[in-house]
Amino acid sequence: MNVPYRQIRAAYTEEAVTVYQAYDPAIAGRAVAAQRFVPPFKRERMTWIKPSFHWMMYRSGWAAKPGQTRVLAVEITRDGFEWALARSCPSHPGTDDDHASWAARLRDSPVRIQWDPERDAHLNPLPYRSIQIGLSREAVDRYVDQWIVSITDITDTLGAVRAGASAPPAERPYPLPPALAAVVGAA
């Protein structure tokens, strides 16, 4: 399979895209109960959403790392997801970027983008990248107040997926309009 170096792969429907986050039980439990993020979740902090299931498993250590023992599958509207991508800035300047222009864009943007090595089922790095999306300021407020369709705690299913007894969520290339692909640096 020939996978582009930077491509958003996600589980999605016509209306929503699934992203993943890992939290401690106090935040996760309240979010699932309220079907939105409520305190002790802090809107003032950047929150990172990940469309890649395996990258989330890598980041959270299959829900074993402190503060990341509950993994949530958060369905958000595709309109919200694309709003975030359209207003994003890479966390690091590209080789062709003017540093001052990039720094100003980073300062003004409510969304950061990082492309990190995608992971396989054993969490080994793959030769292509997976997107992480950092939401701050207005983007966090929109995420919490407008974009969330549902929040599901998937922690109890992770053991079966890790053992190969259950399949991970089916992810496929997300259909980005060309202008949006250019903003996030996708292939």
C-alpha cells in the first residue's frame, strides 16, 4: 500500500469524525456523563485531539500512562473539524517558511498542527505521518460547546484490540479539499 507521507486518516461518517483523547478518570468520567467536557477539564489549556487510534495508543501507552488511563473516542462535527484545520498553524516552521511570518501566524492561530510518525498495531513507527491537532482559545470553546456529537469511553475495549481479539476502528483517508490540504501540509 502506497500511503502519502502526510495524510489524515480517520473514522468518519457524513456528519462526524472520531478523534481520541486520553485523560485521568476525573475528567473522563465527567465528560462521558455530561457528553461534553466539564470541570476539572480546563479550557485555558491547549487540548490535543488525534484522529489516529494507534497514535493515541502510542501516546497513552494503551491507557497505562499517568493522567491518561481513560481513552475517549470523541465524535465531532466535520464542520468543526474542518474549521479547526482551516485556522491551524504548524507547531514548527517549515524549511521554506519565513520565521517571523510563521511566528506571527503561530501566535494568532487558535489551532496547532503536528505531524508525527503513524504507528502500527504494535506501536512501531511507520514511514508516514499522522496528524495531531492542538486546540486553544476560541477553538477549545467551539470544541466543547458546539462540535461534540458524542463522547464514548473505549478504555475497556483496548485490551481486546491490543491482543488482536478485536479490530481497531476502521480508518480511511479523510477527504480534504485541496485548499485545506495545503493549509495543514497534507499530501
